[in-house]
Amino acid sequence: MDIEDLLSEQESAIVDEALHATEEVARYRREGEQATRRRLEALYHRLTAAVCARDVTELLAYVRQIARERAEAGFELSDVEAAFSALEDAIWRRAVSRLPAYDVAFGHGMVATALAHGKDTLCHAFDAGAPHAPAPYPDLTPLFRGTESVLAPCPAEEIVSAA
């Protein structure tokens, strides 16, 4: 099993766990479980597509849409980031328990890299003057198309992958 298999096979469990984690955010509680689940599933599908295709273009377009909608609905940036973090945490827990040890860092790095670009885009859509933060994980940016941000530290040929 690799990260792509895990994302496909564990979708329901990952979204369930992320949904539970977002119950602590007041705005998500007010929107209700069904609406929050639909939003998490939509983000999850785009994240999965980005990781499988190694292309964040559609994910980032969706994130810009989310930013507009959520800002207009009165959400704080931290509320929206909570959903991203909930998905990442749920994926991490599944990766650690289900992926072979040699694939955990690479798999999580792929997910974390795609989500970092998503969070960076989200942050700048909410506040154009927000600083770019360095990635706190193995940054696999060069392996993704559509990553024209300051997060890209080196060319793809310098990355050694498990794939």
C-alpha cells in the first residue's frame, strides 16, 4: 500500500475523523454535520487528486474559492485552517498505522506539501500581506506541478523519491 492507495481506501474513516475534530469549531457546529462533511469531502477529493496527479492546480483553485466563500460567510482564517489540519492529522494517523514504515515519511510529505500550498494560498486569499512560512516537514514541492510559490526550494531532480 502506498499513499495513493491509503487515500482511496481510507476516505470514509479519514473524513469521519476530521469531521469529529472540527466539531470543536463553533462555526462548523452551527453549520451542521452534513454541511461540514460535504465541505471536508470536497477538500479531501481535491487533495487526493493533487497527490495522485502530483499537481496542485485544481486544489489551489478550489482553495481560493473556499477562501472567498468562507470570508463572505464570516469565518475566520483559523476556522478554515482547522479543517485542513483535521484532514492532515487524520491522514497522518492512518499513514502511520497502515503504510509500510519506509513509505510513511514520503506519503505524509506528499500530503503535507499539497496541503501547505493549499494553506499558503488560503492565507494569502484571506490576507494578501501574510508571510510565507517554511514547511515543517520534508517539502516535496518540486514533485508537484502548479507550485509557483516561495515554498519551492529546489528542482525536482534533486529529490529522491520512494515512488
